[in-house]
Amino acid sequence: MKVVFLILVIFTKGGDLKYEKIPFYYSEEPPLCEEMFEEKVKYIKNPNYTEGNNEIWILVKYKKQNVIAHFCQNNEGTYVR
């Protein structure tokens, strides 16, 4: 069994960044990075958004945390699609 990792960049309440490394196991073809991302995150409407207030209208969440970026790597640390 092979593994590829989805790494989420999360913006914490304290204003710091943290990385969440989520393994995906496969035997034949690795899943696409975007497929792994879509499987793990949820999109919600920003309750604080109003037109012109400079906030985004959709938030990307993983376990109630704000996700601001993502990428994928294999065991060797090579970036994958």
C-alpha cells in the first residue's frame, strides 16, 4: 500500500499558520490532490460578510479551522498533483 499526503495550511485564531498532514492510502493510482482536498474540506458562507466590508463571502473549513492553502506530497516529500 502506498501513501500520499494532503497538507492543509490553517490560519489559527492567534494569527499563526499551522500545517495539518492528512494521509491518503492507495494501491493503484494515487488520488488527485484536488480530489483529496475536496473530500476533506467544507465550504461555508461567511456570516460576517456584507458587500463592501472587505471580507470573503465563502470560508474553507477543516474541523472548524480556516484553511488558506493546500498542497500534496508523497512519502519522499515530492510534490504531487
